[in-house]
Amino acid sequence: MNQILSDKAGLGDELGSEEDLLYEEFRSSGHRFGHPGGGGGEQLAINELISDGSVVYAEALWDHVTMDDQELGFKAGDVIEVVDATNKEWWWGRIMDSEGWFPASFVRLRVNQDEPMEEYLAQLEEAQAGEEDRAGLGLFLGPGLPCKEQMRTNVINEIMSTERDYIKHLKDICEGYIKQCRKRTDMFTEEQLRTIFGNIEEIYRFQRKFLKGLEKKFNKEQPHLSEIGCCFLEHQTDFQIYSEYCNNHPNACVQLSKLMKVNKYVFFFEACRLLQKMIDISLDGFLLTPVQKICKYPLQLAELLKYTNPQHRDYKDVEAALNAMKNVARLINERKRRLENIDKIAQWQSTIEDWEGEDVLSRSSDLIFSGELTKLSQPQAKSQQRMFFLFDHQMVYCKKDLLRRDMLYYKGRMDMDQMEVTDVEDGKEKDFNISVKNALKLRSLASDEVHLLCTKKPEQKQRWLRAFSDERRQVQHDRETGFSLTEVQKKQAMLNACKSHPAGKPKAVTRPYYDFLLRQKHPSLPTALPQQQVFMLAEPKRKTSTFWHNIGRLTPFKK
């Protein structure tokens, strides 16, 4: 295959110019798993293995906290025996003496399925004892290769095969769908296509170039000697194009769901799939693959580093590549979280009575902190109890209803881009000429506006000071990374908020009713596909935020 690539290197970089040759050998090699991250091909292969009597193991990517006694709970890193994979979304599995359903999207098949886990761990421990044990382990895992080298071979082969498989999916989307859609100007505008497919053609061109680099560094005869870390380092900035795709993906889902309500679009997309001879996955499933792929790289590199000796020529590059791809995933993860939050912010705003001025989303996209403070403002210097909500770029403050404490009335906002925050010592405050305790001051840089904010306890004041620093850092980080909301995203979020309670005041969902809803879950098979946590890779879990919980206690909107 390396020869094919070198022979065809001068053919240019047009879409579809050389991948057919690249895949001719790949398709004939009997590659078993079709859909990256799960799907039809992988599911069939798993069922085939299980029906043949083979034991299939999967590794947990994320914690699965169960809400049903028939679900299987586990933590990230646990090894699960897959007993039944008939259902595409929920599999039946076993850990020790526990069995139950678990979401297929929360696991990945182990790289090496050939050995039972107990034997593998035992052999791995023996391998560290000496050369004689390592030789014995080599016979167990592969002819003439010690354990670590054989495992590195497995990981390298998986990286190469999934990369080729991924290119095939990108090609199918570009040629099978986009190319056909552009022919039907009566059905699609260019703007619609851009919304649905984002910059996937740009991703396709980049990934083909990236795969070329991998193929050049891939040692076909001795895969464990391959040095592919440098490929990731060389292209680490190029991977940031995925941020645009991931940011757009929610819009793509909205646009696609609208079209799929019309039969002619359903038939058209299915005809595209059949014409391109693509596996039986809906278009939205194919469009999810880039999101899954960019977040799978840190996992693969972490596994590769685990089986790379520190003396290996590739070790430092793989270590650096892992950090680089973690940073890419972290950036996309943060942007994804922000985009998910805009719906919550829009819904929160819709519960505030007497709202005035522009929407919060016109300037902000993240709630930094919230809480109750005593506010004094010049010239009256009248003491007022207010609820404050600190967003990036602005802070909104509201008054509680005297009778309904869960109802808030809009009272104003402050432009944090124009505010200077200072700590105020306990005692006499010269601007207001009063004695204060646990206070901080906000002074406008553009006018005479001055606000004095007081907390009940010293630790609350320190927490607010940290929050104001966090807000400035967030704004600076957004400037550096170019993060911003599109007008479409803002309008859609506000539209969704209006639809959620079109008439009258929204009613809070009480806890007993919520518990009742949970009890209605079907006991035999979980009824809904869990939220795919595709962005929580290679990162420690974020501490549970209490900010939205605080809002939930004060307004009818629940997270």
C-alpha cells in the first residue's frame, strides 16, 4: 500500500483522486468494523462473535450511573463482558456477578479480544519479572513478540484501520450526499447544505492528507516500530477545524430534522445512501462521526503511549501528541458545553418577569456565578437585596417576589467590560461614607456609575472576587480562540425557550412528579438512548456545578 501511495503522490489533491486505490486493498482485507464509534457493521461483527461462542470484552469510556435496577453500572476503565448486542443502542453485559443493560455508546471494544482478561493481567505482571517471562508471554500474544510490543502492534493497527475506515465515511458523505444534493437546486440552497454538512469537505481534504502522513510512517512489516507521533504534532493546529464542525453540529441536526418531516427528503437521502452503497445508518448518524472521531484520538494516543517503551524513538512524540490532542478535545469540549448552555440561559431569561433590553444571549453565552447580595448604588445609597447572575460580559440582577420566592423580577444589568472590581476593606467606605463589612466595589470606567456589593460571610465575598476574575479570563480566552455565537444559534435558543411554555407562567416540575416519571421506565429495555458524552474524553470529570442548581431553586426553570 505504501508503494501505491508513493506512485500516486503526484496525482494532486482533488476529492476522490486516489482513495479508491487506497481502499482497494483495505476493503479486500476483511476489515470487520464498519461504523466508527459503533453502528451497523460493528454490531453485526459483535453478534457474530458472540453467537460463535467467543467472549467479547468492551472497555468503559465513561462512568455509567444507573437509574434503573436492570441497568449495569460501571466506571470509566472497567472491562465489561458483552453478552448480547442485538439492540443497537443498549447492550446486555456482565461485570463479575452483576448483569444488566448499558448504553453501547459508553464503551469501545477492547483492542485485543483474543485473551481472557484474567490471563492477560496475570501474564502482564509476569512480564515485568524478567526476560524469561517476557519470552513466555510473547508466545501467548504473538509469535516472537514480547507482550508490550504485540500490544503496540495491535494499537497501531487499530489506529490505521479506523483512520482508513473514517476516510471512507467522509468520502461517502461528500460524494454520496453533498454531490447529489448540489444537483438538486430545487430542493436545497447552498446555505442549507452549509448548515447541514458544515465544513466536512474541508475535514475530508485534511484527513486524506493526514492519512498520507500516517501511511508513510506506518511500518507494515513491523507495526510496533512505526513512528506516528510526529504526524499528530505536525497537524495539531489543523485539527482545530473540527471546532467549527462541532459548533455547527446542533444546527445541522435542527435543519436536518425539519427536512426529514417531508417525505421527498426522506426518500432522497435514502436513495443517496443506496446509490453510494453505504451501510444502513441514517444521515444524522454519519454526520456524528467527525464529532466522535476528534474525541477518539486522545483515547487512542493514551493507549499507544501505554504500550510504548520510554526508550522507543516514538515515545516523546506520542507523549507530546497526546497532550496536543487533549488540548484540541478540551477546546471543543468547552465550546460544546457553552452551546448546550445557551438553551438553558434562554429558558432562564424567559422565566424572569418584566425583562427589559436586549437578550442575555446577545452578548453572553456562559453563566459564571450567581447568588444573593446586598446592593448599594449612588446617588441614593439605598440598601437592596438582589439576586445577581454573573455571565460573561454582563451581570444581571433581579428582585425576589415577596410571596412567591421562586419568582424573579428584572431590575437591571451591569456591563462587565466597562467595570473595575475592587476589594473593599471592612470599615468606613469613603465613596458612600458608610461602614461596610464583606464588601466589594464595582466602578464604571465609562461613567460615574458605582455599586457597592456586600455578602453575608467573608468566604462568600472571596468566592465572588474569584468569579469576577473567572469572568475576565473567560472573555480573554474567547477572544484568543475566536469563540462566538452565531445569530442563528441565538435566535434558535430563544425560539426554543418560547415554545417550551407558550402561554401563561411556566410551572415548576416538583420532585415527587419527577420521581414518578423515573419509575415509569420500561423494566425490560431502557427506552431512550442516553446522551452521548462524546466530549468527555481524556479529561478529568468537572466538579458538579451548583450554579444552575441555584437558579433552579429560584426560578421555575430546571436544568
